[in-house]
Amino acid sequence: MKKIISILLVFMLAFSCMACVKTTEPKQEIVPQASQMKAICELATMKCYYHNVAKYTREDAAGILWWKKDRRFWIEYDGIVTMGIDASLVDIEVDNDTVTITIPPAKVLGFEVDETTLNEDSYIVDTKSAKVKAEHQTEAFKQAQDHMKEEAEKDTLLLANAQQRAQKLLEDYVNNIGNCVGKTYNIKWIYLDGAKELNEVDLENTSDSETSSIK
């Protein structure tokens, strides 16, 4: 009986020592992390779908002297432009209950013409045009890509939508961390060149037709 009691006392002593060690270990504080915020920004990209008709013109492309002809045709195509913010430029500082986030402006991250939408019917040749060959279609395709990128870079509404979407996701992330640890964080933004203007664009009154190409 004494042996059994001794064993129980040793077990209880060992358990209490383990409990003391566990309770005295410092708790790891949960705070918003820059790496996680960068990952959020990478996931917050926005794909915009374009449908456009681009004109190709090359004067005096064929013939001699007074018999020269211009080469004129149109190309109809669909394209996809990816917009978002450069995650590598996002930074965060946590000072007690204040979270300061540095964010760059949204920009065009990628663009491509959907080649599956291109076929013989996509090229409309002027009846008076010089002959159109494969290399001319390739050149027109390249011009179409450049044109699509230029148009997307000028689309303030879509850029603002992409940036504000990323900011909302970052705010939700910080607030969720705060809810987990019982804190109410005060979020402050530092806008890099051009980001403040995009943040101030009013998207509330945007019509459905203007945002129908946003995914």
C-alpha cells in the first residue's frame, strides 16, 4: 500500500512540475505578419476581360510608283489583363494597437490576347488592301497586345477597383487577427506614388456595365 501511495505521490509531483513549466513559458504573441500580407496581395489580383477591334494600316505596302497599295485590315480579339499591386512593395509595422501598412498603386501585372478567339473570321481585310500574309497578321497581333496593355494602364476605374479590393482584404486580415487576440487595431495607410489617388476613386456609383468585365 505504501509503495502504491509513493508511486502516486511521485506521479503527482512530476505532473505539477510539468504544469508549472507550461504555465511559466512565455506565450507567443499573434500579430499581423508581413509575409502573410504579401501572400494576400498576390491572391488579390483581378482579371479583366476585354473585347476589342484593332486596325492595322501600312501605307504603300505593295506595288510600284503610282500603283502602290496600302495594306489595311482589322483584327477582332478577346484579351485578359491581370491587375493588382506589387506584393514586394507592401510593408507593415505593428506598434501596440496601431498597424501601419505601406501600399503601392495597382498596376497591370500581365496581359495576353486569348488566342483561342482568333480564327480566319477574326481578320477583316479591306477590299482595296494589298495582300495580307501570315507575318502581317503576326505583327497585328503584337500591336493588339500593346494596345490592350496601354488601354488597361489608362483605366483608372479598374485600377482603383484592384487596389481597393486588395486593401479590403488586408483590412479584414488585420481585423481577424485582432479578434483572435482581443485587440482592436487602428489601421493607418502609407500610400506610395499614385496609390492615394486610386484609393480616393468612388466605386460606389459604378454602374454594372462598367464592371461587367471584372472577375
